[in-house]
Amino acid sequence: MSTLRFGYGSNGFANHRLDDALAVIADLGYSGVALTLDHAHLDPFAEDVARQTRRVATRLGELGLGVVVETGARFLLDPWHKHQPTLLSDEPAPRLDFLRRAAAIAEDLGAECVSFWSGVKPSDVDEATAWQRLLDGISDVLDDTSVRLALEPEPGHFVQHVEQALRLRAELDSPRRLGITLDVGHCVAVEPVSAAECVRRVADVLFNVQLDDMRTGVHEHLEFGEGELDLTGTLAALAEVGYRGLAAVELPRHSHAAPDVARRGLKALRAADWLADAERAVRADPVRIRTLFPAVGRKVGRAALRPEVDPGGLVYGTVDDRGRGRLLAALADSLPPQDLAKEVAELYRYGDGAERRGVLRGLHLLPDEIADTGAGLVADALRANDTGLVAAALGPFAAAHLDDHSWRHGVLKCLFVGVPTAAVAGLADRTDAELIRMVADYVAERKAAGRTVPSDAEAILQEVR
């Protein structure tokens, strides 16, 4: 496993007392907390804030939790207006005061940094003025504090892209105590490159990481697996660049089920971290795949990738299918074609059903030079009556490489054994007159025998009517 340190955001425990939230986070196995200063969680404007801070510092020490301070509370400064005022406002003094208070609390807590964002540009403020206000505000806070500050690019805010944050830092003469907070979900939502590439881009100034899933173009914090984030690749990039700070789950709208959500989050992180480590191991020593490939299901899980529409994982595959595919891709990076073909064939030959299925679903990730080996494995799977193997055999590799005769009989095999034809990659593109004739004969035989006809068979025929 890597040395990454996983934390959880206190804003995802908004319905818990802070002491209880910290205890749950620690009990679940997290290494730290991203502490959002707010009314109910260490209010920086409380009369006894110094006493509270000492108590929280003691509690963090007792629980062995690291901490970063977050400043994204919604209505802490203005009960009527979310996140106002900001550093871009006409009157930024309350925000500047808050950031100074946050820095003082962070220093007393021994926090790794204070994370902040630019805010939304007011409609009546031009770009140049907003940029200057941001430069001035950050410079003032840096001058007045001694802790590290981490600017977070935030979708919809004035600074929403990594490149803007880096440019701003450069214009401030690259102060040592000013770095970047990277929310990897934001990378999915608004950046032109992957979260992993964003990690590499900011590696030298990466002070803080927030972990969540998102979809392209949508700023909505999701649990891992519900969006488009490549979690394994992102964690691999963090390990690759030597990141040693806290990487905290950021799910501020999930407080209603905080303990369960946090438990699922850590399980997903540990699985992805194991898989990233396994990929590195296979690239360094390809023989390792012989022990790692069988372990995938136990380490990352065996659930269907899209259980709501494909509970058996026949169409879209399973979590362990995807994990084994990543190991095959790593193997392909490490071996010449002849050796790769031999190793893949042996993984299939000596594997159990799940391992064979993983090989079949990963064949399209391998170079064309071993297509003959792949075709032989597909042919073997299509001779079986295991629905998982049949479904996996007719994926993208078969669509691209299987000869017409074998492919048609593979489709017919799906109808015979009950595999949804939605599992057949390229069905619409490869359907031809001969397949239509074969399916029509099959349907006629079923009807003549008084047996039900699979809806998938009727659907294939319907396409040509």
C-alpha cells in the first residue's frame, strides 16, 4: 500500500457534535480531518475560541488525527448571503479577518495548512479589479500570518481552474507559504485534463487534497463510483509525485448519512490504493501478476459496476473485472508481445471463473500483436455454458477481432444461454443478413416447439423490419 493519508471533511458531519464527528472519523480508520470552521464546529468568532481550540487540539492528538483547516462555511460571515463577503467584494474586511482567525486557529492546532477559495466575481466588478483585489487580499493574509495557505480552484468562482491558481501564485512571486488545494472532483467537472494530470501539474505546490467524485460539467460532490473520476489513477498520481499531505473526502451534502458514507468512502479509497500499488508492482516485476490477479476480487470487491440496471454484471462487468483489466494493461506496458501472450494465456488457463472473465474483459486493452491469443481464449469461453464467460467473451475485443462466423455463433450462444445481447459489443455494426437468418431460424424453432422467444431475439429481427 502507498503512504497516502486519508482524511474526512467535518462538513460531511454537519449534524454531529465536533467531538463525536472526530471520534467516528478516527474509529473508521481515517488518518485526519479537514476541519471546516463553522458555527457548530469550532466557531472562530466564539468568545472562548482559544479554549475550544486547545480542547480540539488535545482531542486530535488523543485520536491521532492530522488536520487541515477549511474556510468554506456557507453562512458564517453573513446569515443572508452564502459565502459572502469574499476577497473580491467591495468590503472584504470580514473575509480577511476570518482568514486571519483561521490561520491563528490552524497554528494552535498544528494544522498542515489553511484552505481557501477566491469567491464568485461580483457582476459589477471587472476582471482586472477582481484580480487585483485577490492579489492584495492574499498578500495581506500572508503578511499577517505564519501558516501555509492553500488556494482552491472552485467551479463557478473567479479562480476555478488550476492554471489560474498557478498564475496568481506566480504573480505574487511564488511565496513559499502559498500552495494549492486540489479537489479532484473539480478536475472532472471543469478541467480540460484528468485529475491525475492536474496532480502532476501542481505537484510542487500541492498542500492539500480533497477527494470526491463528479461528472463532467456538473459541480456536484458524489460518492466514489457515482461519477467519472478515475480514483485509482488519481491516487497513483498522488503517490507518484510523493504527496505527503492529507487527502480528505469532501462530501458536504451527505451529513444525513455521514457514518455510512464515510465508511464506504474509506473502503473505496483502500481498494483503489491497493489497486494502484498492484499496478506499480506489475510494472516493476511482471511476474507479480500471478499472485495479484487472483487477489483482486478479495481486495477491491466483486460488485456489479452498474447494479441498478445490470445486477449480475453481465453487461457492464464487475468491480473486479475492471481491476483485473488495469493489471492486464500494466502487464502490457511491461512485457514484449510474445511474453505477454504467454502470460495472458496462463492467467486464463489457470484462473477460476472470475479470473478468466477478467482476462476476457481486458483483452481489448492489449496490443494487436497478441490478437491471435485473445481470439483463442474467446473461442474457448464461447464453448462453455458459463453466462459470465460468454458475456465477457463478446466484448470490444471480439467486436474488433473475431471472425464473422465465430462472432455470429457467439451472438446465438447468448440467446441460448440467456446472456443479454446488450453485452455484445458492436452488435448493431456487425449484424448482417446471415445473422438475421440464423436468429430467424432460431425464433421459428422456438415457436414451433411452443417455447418462449427471448425478447433480445425479437429485437434483432425487429431492426430489419
